[in-house]
Amino acid sequence: MPPAPPPAGPSLLERARRFPATFALIGATVLVFAGQWLGQTLTGADVVLYYGAKINEALAAGEAWRLVTPVFLHAGLLHIGVNMYSLYALGPAVERFFGHRRFLAVYLLAGVSGVLLSLVMSPSPSVGASGAIFGLLGSLAAFLYLHRATFGQFGAVQLRQLVFVALINLGMGLSPGIDNWGHVGGLAAGVALAWFVGPRFSTQVLPDGRALLLDQRPGRQIAIRLALAAAAVLILSIVAMVNVRRG
């Protein structure tokens, strides 16, 4: 008798139900890219990209929405394909541990932080979700480091893999045409956010021997810290835009 096939993994629909924030971000980004394609088809120019990309001169002129919109814009099919696959692969792990709200906060705040560092350090226009995805990578790595006693050898292996992936991608980011400052800004923000608003688990052993992870951060504390993190990013945004305007 042939061996039984291995059990099938969760379907795409099941993953979407378990990790709605990840799939909502993927869906929103794909819809924006469809809008880019439609605009280019109808007008001959990517008007969405033109009005949403990180362009230093436009930000200096007060177009503050460009701190957020570049996170949802992409320069081509390969660009969005690589970033959305990375989000699909990495997002569920972060969403599982951080929860839906904190996952979304890390993604957006890290994405904006990447745009901010790029604004300060690079004169070139840029778009892409990679800064936000680097933020997820940094937050997961920091989370595993902070919980290294909880996850033991498994966590150590995962942490080493994440560090390796980050170093490889930062090295690739040194190639021309890649906004590596956006990557660095997102990565640093992700690490900081994991420390400041991320979960702090303790282990409770159930009577049947199973281990249960309990987040020791109260919900009110999480909300306050998220508000403080958002306020810090807002203040840094104002300072960066004023400095760019002054030249």
C-alpha cells in the first residue's frame, strides 16, 4: 500500500480568515497598482505614481500625503510581485504574534519611517512597500530576540534566518536604483516598535501539559504606546519636511 499523502496545509481562504490584516494590505496594494495601470492605459502616463511617489520637492512644498502613498505604489509588475510575495510570506507570522492592530501599526509606521529617512538622505524619487516589509522583518526579529528564552532553539534558528535575510537584502539594496535608505528606515522602525509596543509574552502551563502564551501588556497600555509612536512619527515628519524645505 502506498504511503498516505501528507496533510494539506491551510487553503488560501483559510489563511485570509486567520490573517485578515495581511491580506487586506495585499488587496489594497494590488488595487492601487491596478489603478496605476488603468491611469497609464487611459492617459499614457502613470498619474497615480506622479501624484503619490516620494518626491522631495513635492514634500518640501507641503504634499504630506506623499509620506504614506509611496508605501502602496510600485514601479512595475516585478516590483509589486516581489513585495507582495514577501508580505504574504512574512506578514502572517507578525500578525499572529502582534495581533491585527499592532501588525497594521508596525506596517504603516515603518513604511512612513522608511519614506522619512529616504526623504532626509536621498534626493531620488521612490515608491514601494519594501520599507514597510523591512519593518515587519525587523519587528519579528526583535520579538524573537526579546523572547529567546521562551522559544529556545527554534526561535534562535528563526532569528538567525531573519538576520541573514535582512543582511542579504540590504546588500542587494546597494545596487543602483534601489532606495536602501527606505529599507534601513523601515527596519529600524520595526525593531523600535517591537520593543515599544510589541507583545511581552509569559508562559502558562496548562493542566494537560500544553504551554499557553499570555501577553503581559494591558490593552490600555498598548493603545497609549501606539498613539505615542504615531505622534513621534508625525513630529519627525514635520521636522523632516521643514528641513528639506530649508534646503
